[in-house]
Amino acid sequence: MRKKLALLLVLLFVFSTMLVGCSTPGDTGQQEETEGEAPEEAAAPAQKIQVNIITGSTGGTYFALGGAMANTWNEFLDNVQVTSQPGGASVESINRVHAGECELGMAMNNIADDAWKGQGAFPAEQQNFRAIGVIYPEVYQGVALKESGITSIEGLKGKRVAVGPVGSGTVVMSETVFNEAGLTFDDVKAAFDGFGDAASKMKDGHLDAAFNVLAVPAAAIQDIMTARDIEVIEIGDDLYKKVKAKYPFFSQYVIPAGTYGNEEDKLTINCVAALYVAPEMSEDAVYDITKVWFEQTAHTAAAHGAAQWLADEIAAGNKQVMIDGITTPLHPGAYKYFTEIGLDIPDMIKPID
């Protein structure tokens, strides 16, 4: 009897083992998935692309604006994390993007043009960067004492004129504009002062006129107005067209009536601060960065006023300013965005990759 009971227990154990072996692992007795389909696994969170933007020195426009731009991208993009860091502005920005040391850089478009061609501050061609688009205008502004009678570039002949510090972008722009107007620095009594010193000398009557690249309105020019009546030196349509024909990175800028006591709008020229990117960054990432910058400019402008000009132009429907003055090839991601919104894209800046 005991042998029969033992045999029965062994048979029950073997039978139960076979049943377990034939069941599906993890089977709870309820068939939740469709027969033949594997259970879905939870998707892992997407990893953000880490992007560094090189700006300018602390206290400068590039540094503060770059930080505001980074905050906007981080707020509106789920797939990108942008970190702003100080730098040496235009030349350093291009050098570091070219060298692969950072993904984004802020630089003047004429500096980028020089890098592409291997001229100016660049002894050899540096082309390992691509353009995204305009950030804000760098405005070439000239003012004269009203008593001097100067109203145009041609009227500067024989006058005491501050043309910008040696080695500066201002002095390069002054030389360019003067040449197209038929003048050289030898035709004026040139002083190579920064605008702070030039403004003090104008207030004291030691200079007749001065030029610099400044934001509008410029505090230094407003300071002159506390002691002297001034006249904005206009660069009209004819002179602008001559300059633009040789140097396509220049654009036309309107100084609004009332800015410096001027009763009417005054025309001048500007370069632009622009955004440049490493060519290796993916088309999708650059598309997203471009879209957010141009569609959320007003959000950035609320944090830093340098973005307000672009926000106003876009709001007015002047979207072509997004690329006006860009002379080096666009990144395919930026190109994709601009074609979607219907911009007229010059052949010279279409992607080359």
C-alpha cells in the first residue's frame, strides 16, 4: 500500500512539472496580449542633444543675448539642451565652431565672410561652419556737429573726423564707405578714436564728426546731444547701392525720425550679428533651432532688447530680413525652414553639402 501511494505521489509530481514547463513564463492565467504579439516595452526617454553656444565677453551684448536665446531654446525644445558660454565674440566664435570646439557661435556676418574667403583676421580659408541666420543689426552710425554743416559722407572733406579705433570693424566700414563716396582718410583729418572718446571731443568742439558701430539708439550719441546740436550723416540709396554691389553682407538701415533729434528718417548701413553652426549637426536639430529662434524671437526680446528689432520685423511680415546680409552657405536644416516659409534664397547661400 505504501509503495502504491509513493508511486502515485511521484506520478503527480512529474505531471505537475510538465504543466509548468509548457506554460508561458510570466503567465498569470489572464491573456492580456493579442495571441502571437510580444508584450510592449516602455519606451526609454529620448536623450537630449547637448549644444554649446559661444557668445562674447561678460557685460557685452553677445553674452547677455546669447543667454536669453539659450533659455528660449531650452523652454521650447524637448530634444535640445543649449548652454551659453562667454567668448571673444565674432572672430573667436568662427574659429571655435570651425575647430569643432562648440556647436553654435554668434558673429558679425562680415567676419564670417572673411573667414570663408581667408582674408582679414583669417590667414587661410576657414569653412567648417554653416549659417543659420540673422540675430540683430550692427548699425554704422555717423553724426556731425550741426554747426559744421556736414550732412553726407561727401561733406566730410577737410573736416576733423573720428573714423574708429585702429583694427576695429568700425574703421574697416569707414574706409569702405569713404572709398565708395570717392574719399580716403587722407581727404579728412582722421582721428582713430573709440566712440566714447570721440563723443567727449565732439562735446568739447574738437571734432566735427564721428563714426562707430553701435546699437540704436546709442547712449554715446545721446550724450553728445546734452551739450551740442547734431546732425545724422546719411548714407543714401545711391551710395548704399555702390557699397552693397561690392560687399553683399551690408544691409540698409533706417534710423527713425526723432532718434537723435532728426525730424525725418535717416538712412545708413549695417552689418548683422548672425548665428553660425557646426556642419555636422543633424538637419532635424538645426531645423528645430532655426524655427524656434525665428518664431519665438519676441519671447527672447522680452528678456533682452537686442532681439526686439528682429521681432518687430517678423511681426510686420518682413521675413526676408532673417537671411539678409548672410553671404556664406546655410546649414540644410536652416535652409529647410526658410524654404517652408517661402523666403527667396540667393544661390550663393544655398547648402553646398
